[in-house]
Amino acid sequence: MLIGIVGTGLLGNAVGLNLLKHGHTVTAYNRTKSKTKQLEENGAKIVDTPKKVSESSDVVFSIVKNADAVRKVAFGDDCIACGKHDGLIVCDMSTINPISSKEIAAEYAKREVAFLDTPVMGGPNVAITGDLVMMVGGEKSTFEKCQKLFEEIANKVFYLGPSGTAHSVKLAMNLQIAMLALAISEGITLARAAKIEPEVFLQILNSTYFKTGMSETKAYKMLKQDYNPTFTLSNLKKDLDTINEAAKAFGVNLPMATKANQVYEDAEKEFGSLDYTAILEYLSKSK
């Protein structure tokens, strides 16, 4: 297939590399052109506007920072929608408010462009091997046209219903990430304060029902202060902003999400460019 990628940060780059390995033709755009270098070296065509991406593609993925960025690449100058043609499908893999996603879907519909929300779970390390988990919202017939492609991107694909539903679940999932990182970090911090080796804490935790993928893998990198980012603390803080905005719009109270947002906001000032698990460093230094 002819695939377009608008936004080649850590995730977009890895998704593109995986699709190139599957033999697809990939056309990519990123505002900072240097971030397209690896894709270009592996055979992708690099263009200078989102419009040129959509003109050359059957399916375009937008993978950008927030809803405002999605709107800009979708409907701004030289936009994705500007390059519409028969059969074009646009998929948004960003993490945004589901209400914004519905609005974006409605705008694409006005312009007669098919749209799906397709957020994923998993970082660049699994994106490059096609082992993400994908959630999909939008018209089921559009999903079915893309299903085989999605199964090359993700090892599990969940069709959830109308536009916005996938982004709702994505926010609920990222809330788990934020809380798990805090829980593990506070457990390590408490163990250290009690003069107990944190490896012992992790060994016991991972012997119980309460173990997680994070406690079995990332936690040991945290002990080594290895915070090479696969998902930055700043990005997780941004997602907590979005989670709290969505909760307010849906009329529900998420007190722990509110508190977590405050903690990550404070931590971002010093550790924002590191992996989100650097929340441990913030907690370790807090008195």
C-alpha cells in the first residue's frame, strides 16, 4: 500500500520503519526535517507538506503531540485534507481528548475524507517490530479496509466503535502507566528509606499477583538511573492534562488523576525530557 506518515517522532519513525520492512511505499513529513533522516535512509520518500503526503498515499497516519497539532496538519495550510482524493483514509495515532477526536472526525467527514482514531499502546521498541496494541474508533467499514494493515502495525487490534471511543480507552490506559510508575517509584523510595535493597522489594513484588510488566522490566532500569526515553515524562504529563480535561467533559471526578497531574507537573521542570520513569528521581529528591 501507499502509506503516509505525518509526524516522525519516536513512535512515527518506528511505525514507518516497520511498514517499510513490510514492503509498503512510505511518504513522510515532519516539521523538523532532521527527524525524517532514518526513514529516508531506509527508502521512505520525504516531502515538505502534509498535503504532499496525502496526495501520495492511500492511508495517512498523523502522529503528533496534541489535538491542536492534529488540527493543524489535518486542516491548516497545505494540510492532509488539502490533498484528498478518492479512497483516502486518515488515521490519527496521536493521544488526544476523545471529544477533540470526534470534532476532527466530523470535520474530515465534511470534507468527504474517511477518518479513524487509531491510538496505540507500546513504545518505539515494539512499534518497530509490529507488536503494538491498537485501539480503533470510527466507521466499521473503514476499519475493515485497513484491518490487514493494522495487523502489521500491532499484534492486537481492537475495534471499539464510533469515533472517539479509541481515544477514550487510550487515555484510560495511559492513566494506568502514570499510576504504576508512581506506585513503583514510591515503593522503591520507601524501601530505600527503610534501608532495604530495592531489588528485594522488586523480587517480592514480582513474586505476587501484583507484578506488572513495568515492575518486571522498567523498574530495574530505574534502579540503574537508566531513563533513556521511550516515552518522555513531559508527554505523560501532557496526557494527564488531557485525561483530566476529558474527565471534566464527561462529568466524572478522578481525584488520583488530578493529584498525579500535580506531581508530574512539578517533576517535569527538571526531568521532562527523560523517560516517564524518571518520576523516581523526582520522588527521591523530594522532602
